[in-house]
Amino acid sequence: MNDDTIRLVTIGRIIRRRWRLLTTLALVGALLGYGTSLLFPPRYTTSASVLLPGAWEERELLTQAQIATSSVVVDRAATTLGWSGVSGSELRDQVSATAADGNIIKISGTADTPKRAQQLSDQVAQQFVAFAARVMDDNSDPEAAAQREALQQTVMQTSRRITKLADAADPGQTVESVQARTELEKLRTSLQEAINKLDQADPAANKANMVVMGPAARPAGEAPPTRMQLIVAGALLFFLFGVIGHLTAARMSRRLRTQPEIAAALGSALLGTVDVPGERPTHRPQGRGPRARIRRLLGTDIRWDMPTPQASGDEADRQIRYRRVCARLRDQLPAPRRLLVVVPDGDEIARRAAGQLVAEAESDPSASSSRGNPTLRVVEVSVSQPLVPDRDKESGVLVVLSAGNWTAGELAGIAEACADAKHEVVGIVLAGLVRSRPARAAGRPRDVAMPVLAVGDDAKGSSG
């Protein structure tokens, strides 16, 4: 299984086991997004396009886009619109311009209503065209303009003179008169074409003829981010924060999961693993108060990072595992003796496994009379303040626990408590949760009574 598959499985487990908490976080994020939308009123945006005829370079188009949003243009637009309480400096933050393909300047305006957004875009476009034309006129050469005007007057006079000459020519249909009139018409046409080419060759004249390509369209919807977008974004953001928080907590967790780590923390050897049937942990912290009720409501009182229970054999197969642990324990001890079965407080899986182990040790018919199974007594020990009963009739400790629940420091504390009580840790048994299967048809497994556990002050007395 690669890392990507593991991550997907882990995320699926978080969503499946923490859906109440994640749903609550998503609702909080949605409420926060709604509150944010109330602070920002709805905005509407539309655009007007201005065509710049002639040949323009890219940097010239960028310059024209900056001119379109300059203070001069926007202030004139604000004066023309006459909106109360709105100055040109405020409108400059609501106007933008970009150079598009085809020598087009796209001017966008944003306002609190669709009508105002349309008016703002149209007015800025008109003021930009007027200001650009004025700049072109101011920057033109007066002498060159006068010479061009004089040339046009001369051409017009020449054209009228040609018309008179054509009318004064022989009105007859002789070849000479027709040729004369034809040559005169060609001359007049050539003069007019020369004037047109002169006008087209003048860049200032071409670039001054900017055109607004129609009024801006009235916007039909709000400009992003809309209220719904803020609500959805807030819910999604908090949901992702919840998932990332779970992954970070699992990555930083120091709980021991492997057999060598657990054996090293307790300073003893592993005798084996046993299975406890059940779909999920049945033990829930029995805390009281508002915090405990909130944890139960959100589902945070049960670990989410425990792996999904794997399918196991039937009851007979599980009893074989318990018998093998008893056999290894019997072979390790020189003679039958009494042992304390220490279970960390709050480890429901280990508690059930310890009870089954005690029952199996008492009823195992395979043990001979000379090397019988040890007598086991179960005690639960707090991991925060571990305290093991003093050595009385018991002469050793068997630790039963489940993997992935305890840190190295907590297990080391249990080992130190055993040493303080003059007990030797003779072995470790790991309990794991599995999915049970129906019993075999050959016979139903016998009912095993759960022994009474020594808890609290009763654990300090002698075995009974």
C-alpha cells in the first residue's frame, strides 16, 4: 500500500469517525462567512470598451490604460455623475482598466448597485476618450497643422479649377475633348487620394479618433466574493482545518504502536497477542459535567486513529490464542505461582482480554498438575498516577494492554510502579479488537464468567 492510499484511508476514517465534530466546524465556518458578508455590502461590476484605431505598441496601450484610471479622468467622471458623498478618490478604488487584444481598453467600474456600476463605467470611458482627444490636440504641431490645412485648401481650389476647365472644354464629342476631360478627372482623383493618404499617414490624427464601443451592460449578479461564496468558503475552510488538525495531531502523537517499542518501554518480553471481538471500542469515558457532555455529543470521547477492526476467526480460534499465551507463561515460570494482571485504567479492550485470560488460565485442561497455570488476579492501574498493590501472595506482574493508546512515559511509569511494589514484570500481552464471526457448527463455545476486577482500594488487599 503506497502513501497516497494510506492518506486517503486515514482521511476517510477521520470523516467517518469525526463527522459530528467536522459538521460543527463547517457550521461555525459558514456562520463566520455569513457574518463577513454582512461587513462587506454586495458589489456589482461591469465594463465598457474603448477602441483605439491605428497602430499601437504594447507599452502605448498600457499607458492608455493607466490614463483611463488616472485622477484627472476619474475626477471628471465623479463631477459629471454628481453622486452625493462620493469623491473622485473613492471612485479611483472602484475603477480599473486593462489593455485587451485588438487595441481595446476595457474599463471596469464597481458600485453598490447595477445601475451605478453601469453609469460609472460609461462615464469613465467617455471622459477617457475626451481627455485623450484633448491631449492629442494639445500635443500636435501648430505649424504642421497650418501647412496641412493650407494644402487642403489648395487642393480644393485646384479641384474647382479643374471642374471649370472641364466645363470650358469643347463640349463636342471629338477625341481631343474627351481625352482632355478624362485627364482632368484623373488629376482631380489623384489629388484627392493624395490628401486621403496624407491624413491616414498622420499618427496623431488616427490615434485621436478613439471610439466607445457601446454602453456597458448592466450586471445581472453580484461581483465575487458573493455572500454564498463567503458562506461556502468559510464552511469548507473550517472543515479542512478540522481534517488537517486531526492529521497533525496523529503525526505528532507519541503513543506506541509497535510490539518492540511497547516491550522496550515496559522492560519485558512479549508473550503474544490476543483478539477481543467487537466492531468498535465499547468503553467510553464516564466523565461528568458540561465538557464531558460536549465531548460525547461531538463524538470526541472515542479515539478516531485506531485502525478498523480486521475479521478474525470464530470463538474457538480466539481461545487458541489465549491458551498459547497461558502455555508460554507457564513455560516461562519455574513453578506455578500467583500473578497480578495489570491493565491500564481506561483500556476497555485490555480489560476484556485480561478477564478472558484469567478464565482461560483457570479452566485450561491442557495444563498438567505439576506445571499448572499460574493464578491470575486483575487490577486496573491509573497511567497518570500508577500504583500497583504491594507484593503479598503475588510474585510477579503480567501487563495486558492494547497498542496505540499509551506513550512510552506512561508505560515506563507502570513499570516503575511494579518495581516499587517489588513485582517483576514477567511478560506482556497485547490485545487487539477484531470483528467476530459466527461460532462453528461443531459446538457452541462455553460461556465464560468475567472475574471480579480489583479496582481502587480493593486492589491493595490480598487475593481472594
